Amino acid sequence: MARKNKPSLVEFYSEENQDQVYENALAEIESFELPLGTTFRSVYDDQPNAHQRFMEKLDACIRNHDREIEKMCNFHHQGFVDAITELLKVRADAEKLKVQVTDTNRRLQDAGKEVIAQTEEIIRCRVQQQNITTVVEKLQLCLPVLEMYSKLKEQMKVKRYYSALKTMEQLENIYLPRVSQYRFCQIMIDNLPKLREEIKEISMSDLKDFLESIRKHSDKIGETAMKQAQQQKTFNTTLQKQNNVGYGRNMHIMNVRVPESKSEIPSKRTFEEDDEHEEEVLTAHDLVDFSPVYRCLHIYSVLGDGETFENYYRKQRRKQARLVLQPQSSMHETVEGYRRYFSQIVGFFVVEDHILHVTQGLVTRAYTDELWNMALSKIIAVLRTHSSYCTDPDLVLELKNLIVVFADTLQGYGFPVNRLFDLLFEIRDQYNETLLKKWAGLFRDIFEADNYSPIPVANEEEYKIVISKFPFQDPEIDKSFPKKLPMSQSVPQIYIQVKEFIYASLKFSESLHRSSTEIDDMLRKSTNLLLTRTLSSCLQNLIKKPYIGLTELVQIIINTTHLEQACKYLEDFITNITNISQETVHTARLYGLSTFKDARHAAEGEIYTKLNQKIDEFIQLADYDWTMSEPDGRASGYLMDLINFLRSTFQVFTHLPNSNNDHAAMSGKVAQTACMSACQHLSTSLMQMLLDSELKQISMGAIQQFNLDVIQCELFASSEPVPGFQGDTLQLAFIDLRQLLDLFMVWDWSTYLADYGQPTSKYLRVNPSTALTLLEKVHRGMKDTSKKNNIFAQFRKNDRDKQKLIETVVKQLRSLVNGMSPHT
């Protein structure tokens, strides 16, 4: 459906309403209320002929306004005409006034020319005055700049560089900006960087001089610091003893102290115990001027280049540290070399600690700790190497004392030193080794100087002198004088030297910050080494000396017995000097008992060996005529000399320690063993002489002579040369020889062969091979004798019978040797 045209707004209103709309629109137009678009739109909106009608209304409105204007003009026209008339009347008066004003002005101008001239002069003066004022003001601005610059030059001249930098800073920040438009200011501004560089170079040169100065004075600084630490330690110890103060109690000691991470080497005063005055002590500032490093640090900080200065300082100090830590190659030869080395290191780190606390950021705790750890590793390596060259225990001990003072000093400045004390334990082992070598020489000298004779004592005073040196305890000893003590002079000397060794070992253990129990344990261990290794080795070597005879060996046995008894007194001695009660000791006992027992056993063995060697020497003197037909009727001379030697030798054993039952038992056992060993060796030697392979024949006369010698040996054995043997025990040493000789002397071969292998055999100890060897030699001897005596016809038949018997016996003995029965 087609859309119908919507009727306009005007069609819905009446004619009266339409006129009202036009009037409202005209009222809005007259009021000039903008915008007017809405007004016009309401007039023309969809209304036919709306424009024409509105224009008509508008023309009507205009005509109304024109009529109103005309009415108003008509109303005011007369007044206007009156005003024009009045104005024309005033015109003549105005002309007169103008003339008068012109004349007045002329006269005024003429009168004001002089005033104008004066005014211009005043203006010129005012301008000049203003210029002068301006100049004064500008000069007042420039004068402080010039004064500051002059001050800067003066400060540079007198080397007050830090103040000069402050002056430059004031010039740049305060004074120069005020007068920057002047050319001289630009010259100043251009010159200031050059002055700064000059100050940097000069301050760096001063710093280099400072570094050289502290390098030269490090040993003196360190020596002073170590001396102060040692004085304080000595003072503490003395005061502690006086006041009976324990280690755990805190003490305030006037002005004496070890510096503990303070800002500088503290100014100390050493309090002397017996003096009332105080002695001035040198400090770092007394030895080194630290102002260059402060000044240089401040200068570089002000210049904003503090990091460069810090890096340069640390780099140079690291180089110096490496130089300080590098020891001289001959440092180990004297204690002064070690002292100088330690003093330089202490001086270096005392300076670093001072710099750490008086400056901010130049060095840090982390930097000093890193530097110390590096130095500590180097120090330990150097000491470990150089101390190994030391062979003098006194030098090692002095080195230990220096290390302790060195460690205590640096510990007071906050540096960790535990590794140094650990190193001391390594050096302690080396110190003990040097002590052992030294005491080995002392022991050798004592043993070589000893006469190995009992100590003679003429009176009680001499007796007391001996027992004051050695704890000789024998309640059963006769107190009558003169007399002889059982041990020789080396015993008290060895005892004294062992105590001296303990003292020497204790000296090293002091000041190691160890408990008394640990020190006691260390002393016992080192003493055990002395006894079990050094003294034992010296004793063993002594016993093997060729000039040590049987008498000396006997005396050595006596000496070791008394030294063994003295071990308990050495243990008490160690306990007393370490202040350890017997109840709290949990350390191992001294090993002296085993040491001296081993030495005694070695001496006993050497006695047996030397006796046998002496017997061999006598045996070598034997000169038997193995072809003799008849014996001499007496024993051989060499054998009688041997027996006499044995008798005199065994009398020496009566001097073995027998002051108590244990000693008597030991004495008897040694003497009996030596006597039995000698008899057995003599018997064996005689048997070997008969069975010698180089001896081809033996006559019966020689057998009879040999029998006489064996009889003397048996008589010696039965004479009880050493008491304590039961029955014929000693004679049994010759039983093999006796049965063998009886077999040949009696020529009882039938009995031997018949009873062979029986426990009740008369010749039980005769070995068939031994009998066979000797019988063959006798057989050859008889043959040789028969050849020589064949001129005697009456002997020929007996010889032939005897040889046949020998041949039969030889066959039977060979069968026994081969394991066959003699009757088969």
C-alpha cells in the first residue's frame, strides 16, 4: 500500500496558533539568539506557502519598527537642533582658548629648554652611574673567582692537593657559572682538567713512594708487633701466676694488648712488672707516614676514579706480598733468617689491617682474607721445605717459638692461624727426629766413655751424689763405705740425658694451645721413640762393637736391668712436669721395659757368641799328632788354657745383679746358659775335630791323648764352674764324646752292635755314621802303623786279626747307616 503524505505541523494547528509561531520566531531573530537553524526550520517545516507568509509577517514587523524609529526621531529632533545652536555659540570661545593655550605652550617651551638641558645631563650621569654600578657588581662576581683561582694556585704550590680539588669543585659548581660569559673564565675552565691530571700524577707518585716506604719498613713494623705480642703474652703469664688465675678467666691488662682487628697498629705501652713508669712503644705511624695513601685515596675519590686507585693499590700490594713471601735460599741456616721472614710478613698484614680500618673500600675484609689465605699456603709450603733442612734441634725449637709468636700476633689482628699450629705438629715430628739424632750421638759418646765397671763410692756423700742423679733403690745394699754400686757410670748419665730429652721435647710442646693431657701424651710418645728406637739402636750397636768383651757385656746386662727399673721414675717425672694426676692419665706407658729386655737378651746372645768365638780361637791352637803311638800322659796345653779361661770368665758372672731374688734368678740363668752353651760348643768343636774330612787317619795313641783332653773337660764340668746345675747336667754336654771315645778305648764293638737301638744301650749316644767315620780313620792309621812296624813279626798276626775285625765292624756299621740290621 502506498505511503500517504504526512500532513505538516502547521496543518494541525489553527490559524491563530500559526501566527503565534511566527511571532515567536521573529522574537528569537530580534534577540539574536544563536543558532537560528531551529527557528527557521520550525517556520519552513512542511508548510506550504510558509515562506511567503513568514516574509509577510517579517515585512510587517519591519514596517512597525520603522514607524517606531520615526516617532523617536521626531520626539528628539528639537533637542538636537538646540544642541547644535549651543555648540555654534561656544565655537568662538574655543578659538580664543586655543590661542591662549598656544601662547602658553610657547612660553612654557621657551622656559623648559634649560630644564631639558639639565635633565639630559642628569640622564647622562644616571646612565654613567648605572654603568659604574654594573661594573662594580660584575667585578664583585669575578673577584671571588679570581681569589679562588689564586687560592688554587697557592694550594698546588704548597702541595695541598686534596684542598685544591675541593677548590676546583667550588670553582666549577659555584663561582665559574656566575661569570661564564667572560673569556678568562673559559681559560680557567680549560685549565682545570690539566690541574686535575697533574694532581693525579703527583698523588700517584706519592703513593709509589709510600709503597716503597712500607716495603722497606715492613720488617720493622712486624718486629715491633711481634715484640708487643710476646711482651703481652709474657705479662699475661706472669700476672696469671701471681694472681693464680686460670686460663678461662678474663683479665684486663692496663694498656697492653694484642691488636684485635683495630683500625691501626694500636699505640701500646708495655707495663714493666718491676718498674713504675711506662715505656713508649713504636706504632705503625712512628715508622711509616700513611698520609700519602689517605691523600691519594681522597683525591681519586673526589675525581671519581676511586676504583682505578683501588685496583692499582691492590695490584701493587699483591706484588709486594709475593716478594715478601719469597724467602732467601739460606733462610734455614740461621734463626735470624726466619725472624726477618716472619717480621716482613707480619709488617705487611699489619699495614693491610690498618688500611682496612682507616679507609672505606680501599681494601675489604674479603680481600685481606683472600690475600692471607694465599700467603698462608705459601708460608706453610716455605716453612715445610726449609724446616726439613734443619738438623739442629735448637734451631728447630727457635723456629717453633717464632712461628708461635708469628701466629699469636696475626691472630690478634683477626687472621685465622689454625693451619700454622697444624704445621707445628709436623715440625714437632721433625724436631723429635733431630732430637733423636742428637741424643743418639750423646748416647754413643756416653757408651764410648764408659769403663763398664761398677761405680766406686768412697763415702756417703758420693753415694748421695749418685742417687741424686739416678733413682738407685736397693734397701738390702750394705751402707758401709767404701763400696761399689752394681751399675757403671753410663747408667746415671743415660738417665739424666733421657730427662733432658723430655725437657727438650716439652719445650716444643709449650705454647701450642694444647691441653696438659695432650702434652703428656706427646711427651710419652717421643720418649718411647727415644727408648725403643734411639737408645735401643745404640745399645744394639754397642753390643756388636768388637772392643766390647765378655766383661763389658756382663756390665751392660747389669746396666740395662737398672735402666729398666728406672722407667717407672721416668713416667712419674713426665706426669709431674705436665701437672697430670695419676688418676687422669690415659696414655700408653713407656716402652723401656721391652727395650732394655731386648738389649739384655742381645747382650746375653753376644756373650754366648763371644764365648764360642773364644773357644774357637783356642781350638785353632790345637796341634794334635794324630799318628802318635803313645799319649803324652797329660792333657793338651791349649785345652788347659781354654779351661782356665772358662773358669775365670764364669767367675765374672758373680758380678751380675743379684741384689734381690729376681736378679739372682736372672744371674743364675744367664750364667748357666752361658756355661752350658760353652760346654756344648766345646764338645761339638772337639767332635768336629775328630770327624774333620781333611783328617784321613788317626792312631790309637792320638785317641788316647784326645781322651785325656775330654777327661779334663768332664772334670771342668763336674767342678760346678757355675752354681745351680743339678747333678751331672753340665757333664751331659760331653756325653756324645765320652761314649764315642769309650767305644774305641775299650774296643767294645760287640756290645755296641748287640745293644744298638736299645734304650739301655751303653753307647746310646754314638751315631753309627760317626762311629764309622772315626773307625775308618783309625783303620787307616793302624794300617799305616803296621807298615812301619812290619819288622816285628810277632805283631803281624795280631794286626791282621784286628784289621779283619775292623773290616767286619765297618761292614756292620755301614749296614746300620744304610738302615739294615747288623745281624742280617
